[in-house]
Amino acid sequence: MTHQQLLRFVLPVLILIPFLYFRLRKMARARPLKWQYLWVRPAILLAVAALVLGDSPPRMTDWPWLAIAAVGGVLAGWQWGRSMAIEMHPENGTLMARGGQAAMLVILVLVLLRMGLKTGVEMEAPDHATAVLVTDASIVFSALLFAVRGLEMFLRARKVMAGAQAIPPA
């Protein structure tokens, strides 16, 4: 491994560690959850992903890989959504969300996976088609990750709201 290759790996990690630290601290604090708008970001992401993939449709041989990316995005998104704590604020009755350690782990795995794929594609197959496949798979995975995370959080937020309305005030 040359000095330049080592620097290309170490530099992103050195930037990533402080980012993850501050993000973890921010996620640990409860913040208001506007559950009515949880559908907006996923809808935009899915529309953009559809536009990007529709602009240059994947080859038939790419579809199995995109399906694997889609399943991975759905599973990771559902798990990430489940790891978010959603509760009713006792004083003002608003929904509050707090990210858990599992959510941070999902982000870390995504970043490491992206770094690994990028390095693997550069080393093994500098072919344009392979790079496009990795990009398309990343788009499918990410769009479904955030869409399903929002869906899971929306469904749980509705349950929390319904449960809070069923409890009579003290």
C-alpha cells in the first residue's frame, strides 16, 4: 500500500470519527417529532431515485443486485426506525424522538460499506458499468433505507398518539 493509498483511507476515517461523535451526542437528546411530515423526505428521495434510475435504466443483469440492495435498504431502514425512541412529552403532549446506539451503528456500517465498495471497485474493476451498478445499488439502498425508516417511525408515532389519547388525564 502506497503512501497515497494509505492517506486516501486514513483521511476519511479521521474526518468521520469526530463527525460520528458529535452526531451521536445530538442523537442522544430527545427532539420534537413532527410525525405528520415523516412522509415528505422519503417521498422526495423515492421520486429522485426513480428519476435517476429512469434516466439510464439498469441492465437486466443488474436487477438481481439492485433487488439485494433494496432488501438490504428495507431491512436496515426498519431496524433503524425501530431503534428510534418515540415517546410523549409529559408536560406539553408533543411527540419526542431520540436516536439510539443502533441508529449510529447503522450509519457507521453504511459509511464503512460505501468505503469498502468504492475501494473494491477501484481495485478490482475500474469498469464504468461496475461503477454505475454500485452507484445505482447505493441509490436504491439509501432511498429505501430512509423511506422505510420514516414509515416505521410514522406507524409507531401514530400508535403512541392513539395510546396517549386513550389514557384519561390525571
